[in-house]
Amino acid sequence: AQSVTQLDSHVSVSEGTPVLLRCNYSSSYSPSLFWYVQHPNKGLQLLLKYTSAATLVKGINGFEAEFKKSETSFHLTKPSAHMSDAAEYFCVVSDHKGGGADGLTFGKGTHLIIQP
Amino acid sequence: DGGITQSPKYLFRKEGQNVTLSCEQNLNHDAMYWYRQDPGQGLRLIYYSQIVNDFQKGDIAEGYSVSREKKESFPLTVTSAQKNPTAFYLCASTPQWGTEAFFGQGTRLTVV
């Protein structure tokens, strides 16, 4: 079985300051990990993904995440927040195992607020 | 452009009615999913299908039904047995089980 925990339901930062959204996971296998962003009343858009290649993954819009197996973490960061980054962010894990509903497991989301 | 199309964007249902949400993809993906999203609860899996003419219940299938007669289409019916259907519904597809998912823009269903 696999699970994802997003450690903060809400994060508030000032525009131009760094962003850190935290995610811990558990998986019985070597997982793939994803971060998605969702703007209000929209679908989810992939920000970045880790699939057992480089542990530091760069995504769109200046976001990046580092896979740390020893800490079972996959935290999302951005050096400088923009107002347009305000959205809901989801951490997702997959262990690629079929035969059940465990294909993708979603965290409960972190709401990112950007203060002007 | 390839993608997933959900329709309608907004849907209103009277109590006791069945309604069907459409999901079409032209990505040639095998697996398709329906999720329900409620505030503060993330995404919960309703049904999924790995291949045409086959589908499986997810975590919250009660009150919902699906069909997968074509690879491109995975409609979701919200039946009158679903007691609290007001939510945002998202359809997704993946090229292989458990890999990166592509999402539609969602349908917001409201019971009136």
C-alpha cells in the first residue's frame, strides 16, 4: 500500500519570497512521485515528476522538488513566489502496481496563498 | 491538440434525478479515472478503467455508475442513490497504470 501526507493544509508567503510545500510518502516499491497544481474550478496540471532518474527534479514555472529516499520526502520549492502561484498543490505517489485502486494516491492538498 | 474534454462545465440536478457527466480523451490512453473533489478532502477515486469493457470500483463508488464501451470515452452517471452528489468531478487518463495522469477541466455538479 502507498500513502501521501502533505504536511501543511495552508501555506502563506509574501510575493518574492521562497516557497516550500512539504510532502512525505510511503510506498512498498520504488515509487514515482508527482506534483500537480490546481487553480480554482480547473483541472490539475502537472508541475513535475520523479521517476527514478535525477533526484532533483525541475518543473514548470520555476518549481523544483528533491526526492529524498532516506527521509521519504518530496518537498516542492520555488525561490521567489509570484502572485500567479496562488493555487492548490497536490503531491501524488505511484508504485506502478496494477490490480487495484492504488495506481495513483493523492495527498489532501496544500493551499498556497501569496501576500502582495 | 490532444487532451481530455469534460462536459458540461456546470451541471444542476434535481433531487431524485440521474445525470451523466461526459469524459472524452484523444490521447490514446488505456486507463481512465473518475475522481470526486470536495473542499479539504483532496481527490477521491470513484471508478477506474484499465481497458475497454472493463472497469473497477474505487473508494467511493456507491451511487455512481460508469461504462467503457470505447477507448476514448468514460462517462459517469450520478444516480439518485448518491445522497450527497454536490461536488467537483474530475476525469483523468494515463498511458499506463499508475503513471502520470492527464486531467480534464472538471464538471461542477450542484443539486438544486
